[in-house]
Amino acid sequence: MLDFFNKKKGNKVHLIGIGGIGMSALAEILLDKGFIVSGSDIKSSHITKKLEEKGIKIYVGHSEDNVVDTDIVVYTSAVANDNPEIVKAKSLDIPVLDRAQMLGNLMSEYKTSIAVSGMHGKTTTTSMISLIFEHAQLNPTILVGGELTEIGGNVKIGSNDFLITEACEYKDNFLKFHPNVGVILNIDEDHLDYFKDFEHIVSTFSKFIKLLPKKGYVIVNNDDYNIRKLLPHAQCNIVTFGINIDSDFQAKNITFNESGYPSFDVVHKGKALERFTLSIPGKHNIYNALASIATAYTLEAPLDKIKEKLSCFKGTHRRFDILGELNNIKIIDDYAHHPTEIKATLDAAKKFPHNKIWCIFQPHTYSRTKSLLLDFAKSFKDADRILITDIYAAREKDTGEIHSKNLVELIEQEGHNVAYISSFQEIVRYLKEHAVPGDIVLTMGAGNIYKVGEMLLDKCV
């Protein structure tokens, strides 16, 4: 793609939806590669302002005029086909690629490209691997689906030796990548607005495994039955990790301290490797750490550097993010927006010293809420009090088929203490009246529910 692009009349690339986490990271990489980069988004943000400071032309709003003087157009999955910039680019015979296609083409520029996939834990695991490689002075280029303090955002430009990125399965996006190393953390039911059923999801991951070259690696969670079913399709080297089933990298002798942080021995092919201690809570993060250890060790990162970095890794923004305390009430925010993630996050929270756990949940998208409604209702057993607010629409329109009150009714039938409150201000008022010292207030969801915590702490109004 780069050779083709450089033969055009210039090297101008325009990104539609440039303010998104994934698109803004791609914009910075393209800029570093020598492209003249512009982009548009529906509103200005701290991300678009940061890009402007780097010399990228930003348009607020979408207009066909934005693409007239460009050589290639890249768009995010959230952009519809009738977007005026896409329509205009096609009418001018300007090549139009989605983000995954562009990133897949760029992967050929790196000696080793590591793509981290799975329904849950991608951002945390990508961050862990990235910071291990940084600590080992391997100078990776990093794209992560969240804000990571250590790299000052969601992207870090390094050398052409290593590219480390998340690989999202939605709309088969990761099938457009060309990695040498693929990590599969788990396979679960999600994105049923695109996937026809669970077997469609499993089939897509099977295709992802087949992408990996013979000399490459697939690094997989051996405790996940659906992943194990796919391993006969692999043409590359297979590396397994797990807790319950014998694996190449297995966690044993797991303990948790008073803050819910785990320690565990890692056994590599039957031989004791090292004991690790994490600074983030929950059993699910043991799996994320095992994936990171397996990846880094397989690619010959020094073991002492792996252990040192994992011991001080504090997580990414919005992943069990401890925002602060109010009257000895701990305020925590998490991105969990799937039943499996909710259960894992609440399990981590219950290991913290606490009186009661308040779970403030904002469902994310109408399609996910509808398709997984029964699973959502059963996912809050470790919460003492549950408040449900309105569904965050994201890319979808409200058809009237599903409402948060439907979820509340089912949670009540499970015997839990739950209430529906639409307004964030009302939620804050209710919490200030009823939460007591020693409680945990845990906001969860992929939308803007984090604002409740900020409002409680008077960080915003």
C-alpha cells in the first residue's frame, strides 16, 4: 500500500472520525511515516486538539469539501456509507479504506506485529505487553484502545522492529491485519448486531488463526474450550497459557492480598519459572498477565524485565480505575459492558475491603442489551445495591424494542436490590444520601457513566 500510495500525486491521507481512539492513533503513525494527514470528526475534543498540535489539519463536521484535495481516505467502522466525505471520495475515484485495512497494510512495515484479540481484556493485555517491551528497551510502536499514562495517551511511535496493537473482531476487522504473532484471550458471545450467532463468532476467530504465518505464533488461553477447538486450524507455532488446564505457561499457587491483588507462580512447560505479583485486582487479570508473560517470553524479552513491569503495572484508564474517595467511600470506574466483564469486575471488587458494593451500570447499545438481556440480569450477584441508568446508544438508534427498565425487572426477579434512575444528577444525589463510609461505588459501562464518579468527587458539574 505504501509503495502504491507514494506513486500518487502526493502523500495526503484523510481520516474520517479522526477523534476516535483507534483513528487518532493511526493518524499519528501515518504522520510519522511521512504522510500529510488531515481528518474530520463531528466535534472537537482533547484528542483532536492534540492532533492539531502535531500539525494535523482537523475539520469539525463532515463535508465533501474536506476530501477534494487528498489521495486516500480512511474511515472508522462507526461512519456510515452515506457519509458525504466517503460519497465524494468514491465519486472522485479516490481510494477508500477502513481503518483495519489501512493498519493491516502498515503492518508490513514492521519486523514483528503483535495483534491482541479476544472479547475481553484486549486493552489491558496490549498495555501490559507494550510496557514490558518498553521496559526491556525494545522500543515498540504501540496502539492501545484506551488512555495509558506511561505513554501519554493511546499511541507511542517507536522503531520498525515491533508493532503492538489491539485486534478487534467486530465486523471481521482483525481479518484485515497481517500479524506475525496473534494473541487470543477468550471467545464469548457479543456484537450480535453483526455476528449472526455464536458459531459465526467462532468461525471468525478460526480465520484469524489461519492468518498467522508458519513461522509466527498464536498465543492462546487454553482454559477457553472454544479456543481449544480452533487449534487444529493453526499452521503456525502454538503457545498456550492457563490456570485450570496444563499449559505451556500455567499459573499455580494463586493467592490474593488484602487489596485483592493476586500473586502466583508461573510454570513453563512443567518447570517453575518465577513468582509474579500484580498491582491490579481480579482473577481475570491473572489471565491477562499470563498472556503477556507468554508473549514476551516467547519473543525473548528478559524474564526479570517482564516481572518488574508487571509488578508495577497499574492498569489503563477506565479499567478498575480508582478515581478517589468521598467520605471514606471509594469511587471506582470500569469499562465493563458485557456480562462476563461485569462478573469479573465485581469479583475483583469484592476482594477489596468494603461494607457494601454499589454498582452503577449504564448498558451499552440497544442490540447488546437486547441480545444478552438474560445474561446481564444474572451478572450482578456480587453487588449489594444496583442502579441502572439509560442505555448508551453509541452508533445505534432507539427502535423502542428495549429499555433499561426491562433489565431492572429481570434483576429484581433474581432477588437483587436494584433501581432505575435516568439522570446522572439524581444518581449522585441518591448515592450521597444512601452510601456510607466503607462502601464502594463502582460505575460500569462503555459510555459516559464515568461522569457519575467525577460528579461525586466534584471534578465536573
